[in-house]
Amino acid sequence: MGTLNSEAIFASLYQRLLAHLVSNGLKQTRQREDILRSFVECGGHVSIEELVAHVRKRKGNIGHATVYRTMRLFVESGIAAERHFLDGPARYETAEVLDDDHHDHLICTKCTAIVEFENDEIEELQEQVAKGFGFKLTNHKMELYGICPDCQIKTN
């Protein structure tokens, strides 16, 4: 969502990565940069397997374990968000770069299609509910499950 292009998203996330590495005494590697660039290029909700295939297309034989460890680092550093939809594999999406990057998800229980959406009225209602219980929201995620239009047509 949001208004940044992939190069601007990469630059913002790369700065976040560098800050995390410095604060944790870790070194930046070319492989981490390549994986981050591929991750941003993939967009959407990418699995480790999909990301490995994309990285290998760009940069040759980077191992599955390297991509997996790097994605764990990206989650720890706030670069990536790990999502679990239905009982499928972990999927990763880039962290929010701008305040208006927040979005929620509709997930098809038949084909596992994922639709991102934003709705200001829902956001306001969530704030009101939290406030009613004395909470100050710091973060949230909403996932709605159902059957997408394509699968509804196939079923009928």
C-alpha cells in the first residue's frame, strides 16, 4: 500500500537493516543486500521457497538456509513481518515504511488468494473498541477469511 516505489522502499528498509546490524554488532553482507532487494521486488506475501527462487534467478545459488536465516534477521530488525494464513507456510511482507502503509487482509480459504485492503472506518472502530477497554493501540492485524469471487464461481 502506501505511495513509495520499490527503490524508495528498498532504501528505507536498507537503512533500517544497517542500523539493526550496527546496534547488534553484526556485519552487512552482499548476500543480505541481495536478499533484501529480491524481497522488495517480490512484493506481496512471499514464502521462503518463492523468495529463494527469485534470489537464485538474480544472483545464482544462494542457499535456502541463508535466505531463511536472513528472513529471521529481517523480522527481528523490523524489516519484514511474518504472517501465517490458514495452515500454510509462513509468508513475509515488507514492514510498514509510512504510517499510511497499514493494511489488513482478506484470505480465500479455497485457493489461498490474499487481498490487501485499507478501510478508515474499520480502523476508527478498532481504536474506539480499544479505547472502550482502556487500551492504547500500538499495533494490530486483521485477517478475514472467506471464499473469493473466482472460487465462488467455480463452486457454482
